[in-house]
Amino acid sequence: MNIILLKGVFPLKKKIVLSKKWGIFLDNPRTKDEIEFVRSFLKSKVDFQKSKKLEEYFLVSDSKAIIHQAYLEKSLKSLENQHKDNNFFDKTFLGRAKTGNYYDCLTKSWLIIRFDDKGFFKDLRKFSRKVRKEKKGFVMLEGNELGPQREDRALKFISILDLLFLDKFNGNLKKTIILTDDKPITHTMLMIYINGIAHGRTIHKEFDYFTIPDNLEKIIELSKEIEKLSDEQAEKILFIGETIKSINEHHLESKMMFIMLVGALEFLLTHNPDSYRFNIEDSIRKQFQLKVGVVLNRILNMDLDTASQRLKQIYDVRSAIAHGDFSSIKSIIKKQRTKDKDFDIFNLVEEVFNYVSAVVQTYIKEPAFVDSLKKL
């Protein structure tokens, strides 16, 4: 199927073009196949009950959202008031449901990313049925760019949105708006998807919310900026998207995440020095401090001296991990704990996430500036 499910419920008036050249759209399920795909996915994750024996409206479950239809109806009807000033909101969305079937309304209001696969997956399903009928051994896949490649590109694109718009759940390094099949949907999560994606900012010790609907104009504006990039520049952005996608897949491995994030900064801002004239690692460290520092000063108003010292420590931790010198990492963490008793490498990962976000945002808006900085 050429759609990717997102963590959000919002009935759109019409599809939103995120990338014309890559054929990527934000939408709700429209076709019969799309609706059935989303319906089947939700049925495997959410148990909708009509029984009046339920205490309140839902039961607590670690593996599945168990929700009463009356509670779902109340939640969906609240969307109209919640998004009354949102120009993208379809106020007639309750008419999408069959009489009294709010589960149907939920399905048809789920947010998805649709990518143009040039009919690949539809043809593949036809071929698969033909193979089973004729009992042939395999199907030849042809074309310069197959459906899975287009799906992968769409996932990278979404990962850039993850990087620039989402923070972390407090204590969790995975941050994505992509809804995957490997995790259950609890009742609380379902309510979050309907009303907003919660996230905690560990650095600021506060709790905040991110919702796709409330950020639609910003997302569209960002997409327009990406669309303006040259093919080579856009390819770099997709590479960063692949990095963020991989980071989310390894969100329990903080050291690996840290290395990949620092690598993303090096990729955009440093160049390979002349090995005959410079110590390579020392030269890249100095480039890293200077160039990333300039961007952080420009975007985050971070003092250059403060940024330089902080980036030196970050690069030292990166080198220690890369060379297996974990004792040095422990020493750095121990020193930091004299200032913050709860400090951990998680804090460093979260900090570098913010720096990567700032540099990528700058590259999308001012690619010539970042490219020229890289050459210095």
C-alpha cells in the first residue's frame, strides 16, 4: 500500500501537497483500499466496545486500547470546537461515518502520508494474485525506481519533519509521527493521537504538546523550502532524514544515536582536510567547533565561546565512543553530575538533537550559506 500511517487524527478538507517532485501528500484515507487498510490496522490495535457493563467508558490495557463507542463519539465531536479556527479542518467530517458508526469516522479521519508509487503496489497485488493462481515461482520487478524506494524516500521526508517539529517523550529518545505496527496503541495513546502528541523536554524540565494540525502551516512552508532545493541539496536532506530514521529505530542505544547525530553535523559542515598538512581528527574537531558554533550563534543566539567549548566536549565524547574509550565518557559524565546530579548521556543526545535541528533548518532555508561554510 502506498500510504504511511501517522500518529494523528484530523479530518482534512482536501489533500495537502508536501512535495510535488517526489509525489508526497498529507491526507486522510480516500479510496476503498486505503480505508480498508487503515481500518484493519486499527482493528488490530483498538477494541471498540458497545457493552454498557464497562466501568466509565474504557478499560486499562497494556496491549490494546479498549474504548466505548460513546466515549469515542464524545472525543471526535470535540474536534469541531478544538479546530474551529483551523482553515484545513473539514467541518462536515462527521458525515463520513455511517449512521452511528464513529469507528468508521475515526478511520476516515486518520492522518496518512500518501506517496506516488506509479501504481507499483497495485500492480504488485495483481501480479501476486496471478502468481498464486498460476502457481508460478516469482514475479520480476521492473523500473528505474520501484515502489519500495519511493516509500523509503517518503519515510526519510517524514523523518525530517520529526527532526524539526518533535521533541522527545521525557526519558525516551524515540521521536516520530510515524505510526508503526510493532507497538500497541493504549487508550491513553489513542486519546493523544486524537487530541495531540504529548512530548516532554528534559532540558527545560517542562511538558508541552505537539500536534500536526496546529503546525500545518509551518509544515507546508518547510515543504515549500525543501522543494526549492537543488537535486544535490535535496539529496543531502534525504540523507539526514535516513539518519534520523535510523536513530529512531535504535532509540534504546544512546551511544549509537550520539555518534550518528554528530556525524550528521560533520556531514553538513566539515570537509576532509589535507592529511599531509593537518592531523585529520584534530582538524575536523576544530572545523566542527567553529562551523557548528557559527550556525548555533546565528539560529539559537548562542555565544560563540560558549558554543565552542560545548562543541569541543561533544566532539571529545564522540571520539571516545568511536575509539571505545568508555572510561573517558564516564569521567565527563561524572564531572557534569557535579552541576546536575541527574546528568546522563541521554542529555547529550537530546542536546545534539537540538543542534542538528538548527543546522538542518538553516540548510533548508539558506543552503548556499551552509555550503560555503562547509568549504572553509
